[in-house]
Amino acid sequence: MINRIVVISLFLLASCSSQKVVFEKNSKRSHSSSYEQTYGFFLWGAFQNQKVLPKKICDNVENIESIEVKRGFEEVFFNFITGGVAQVNLYVPKRAIVYCKNTND
């Protein structure tokens, strides 16, 4: 019983996270993202990076509304089952999301 409690507690401690940078707070964005991609990092992500270029995705710097990096349930689950609780972090997925302004006004 205690083992189950420990495992569930550790899973809950490996929580979801989100970092969002908002450039235009009151724009008329559609409710869907303009770009969404999940990237996988191995062994703590050491010496690995992924570049997302929102300027190209939104066609111009002025059309960028917000950029978000997320770890939802799916990402936390995959991190957990690949040793994330033991701080091994064999696989750490993160999701990048770019929102562009709705230019169809």
C-alpha cells in the first residue's frame, strides 16, 4: 500500500508546466494554434536544442501573438515511465506552441 502511495505521489510531483510569452494581449486570435509540435529530448536534454521560428510561422514579427512551451499530462507520463522520477530522465518531451494574430479581420 505504501509503495502505491509513494509512486502516485512521485508521479504527481512530476507536474505539468507551461511557460507563455504574450506579445499582443488583446488581439483577435482564433482559438486554435498556428503551430504545435512536440520535441523529445534524451538524457536530461544535455547538448540538445530545438529551434522554433515564430517569425516564419506567422509570416512577420508583428503577427506573433504568443509563444508557449508546455509539459502536459502526456509529456509528464512519458517522462515518468522512462525514469523521470529517479532523476534519470531518459526521455523528456516538451511541446512548443505558436499563436499568430488572426489577420482575417
